[in-house]
Amino acid sequence: MASNTMIEVKSLSASFDDRQVLKNVSFTINEREIAVILGGSGSGKSTIFRHMLRLYDVPYNTIRIFDKDIADLNESEQLVFFMKLGVFYQNGALLNSLTVGENVALALEQHTSLPPDIIENIVRTKLELVNLGDAYQLFPSQLSGGMLKRAALARAIIMDPPLLFCDEPGAGLDPVSLASLDQLILNLRNLLGITVVMVTHEVSSILRIADKIIFLDDGVITFKGTPQDALKSDIPVVKDFFSKGTGATLPTDH
């Protein structure tokens, strides 16, 4: 595993109810990259995502993260592993009975012995980073869809994780809010140096922020490369997918 490799997936296969969902999947994701795993419904992208988060049993010697075989972690190593991951869920998964500040503070309260005033300062700093500085005392029900996403993002990065997983982060957002969220993720990657792994189907979003695309079709990787290469690809499923995003333009630099 190269020194700048954050994630290495090697010959990963998975079956459920006698159906093979992943077939010998291999790829790497480097530090500070924004990598997008995509494909049609049933392609296997969510299955890969869940394996990397250890939500499914992982075969030995198939996934290395932080240069460790994640199937071979003992209990204390598992705790350290999960503390280094941020997860940004599609629906935000905020607790409606808590304020935004309380939601974002949860991990710090559960996993550190920091005093309340320090926790509040950290939470307020993270909310400022996602342009939610005025939302500390608000409840999730008082937030717009875009604000909910940003609050969930603040919670995902509250422990300063080097690795952030995003599950359909732009789902349900209008184009302007989606573009704003994409820019925020880019800014956080550049500012905090985090590596981002994202599952999404939003073509405009992929073209704006992806460094690397991993395209799955029926459990097999059919394409690995940059958005620029994906747009030029002659692979039918890749070509068809990106034809939906002909109105989007590639940024010159990110």
C-alpha cells in the first residue's frame, strides 16, 4: 500500500441470497482525493460503501484503510478506526429533540472528556465552517433542506476525521443548494486535508468535485479515472450515465 494511499480495495466479492453483488472489485483512493463511487440501481456501489464502513462482514485481505486490514482489527483498534471516520448520511439523521449545537456536539460529549465550554467553542467553529454560525440554538425542524445537510456535515467532521464518507449528500436539493454544498465539501477538503468517498448519482455534482470516479455496473468496475476521462469514455453504461449531465461544465481547477 503506497504511502499516500488512504483506501485499498483488493479483489472484493460479495453475495447476498445467492446473488453475487460484487465481483472481484479492486481500486485505490489516495489521501486528499474526492472519490465518487457511482453506477445504476443495483450496481453494487452501496454494498462497497457499507463494506468500507464495516457495516457488512469484510473478508480478510480485501480492504485496507489507514494501512490496516479492516477485517483484522481488535476491539480497541475498531474504536480508533471509527473515530477517524466521518459519515454524512443522505437524510441528515439529526435528532429532532436536540438543537443543532447539541446534535453536532454529541460525538465530542461521548468520546472525549473535554469541558462543556471547549466543546461549545469547537461546535461553533465547525458550524462557522459550514456557514451555519447562526444556527447553534435552532432545532432541525427550523432548518431548510440545505441547512440540514450542512448541519449534518458539521456533525460528520466534528472529530476532525481524516476520512469522510458521504452517502448521496445532495439528494433532494435544488441545483443552487447542491452547487453550494459541493463547494463546501471542496473547501473542507482543501482546508482540512480530508479524503472524501462519496456515493451519488448527481451528474453535475460529480463533474464539479470528483478527482476520481469508480463506475460500477452489475457488480463489476467498468471504469476508473477522472471526470474528464469519463466524459470521453466510449463504454456504453458510462457514456449513457454522463449524457444526463450535458448541461454541466467541468471546473478548470479544484
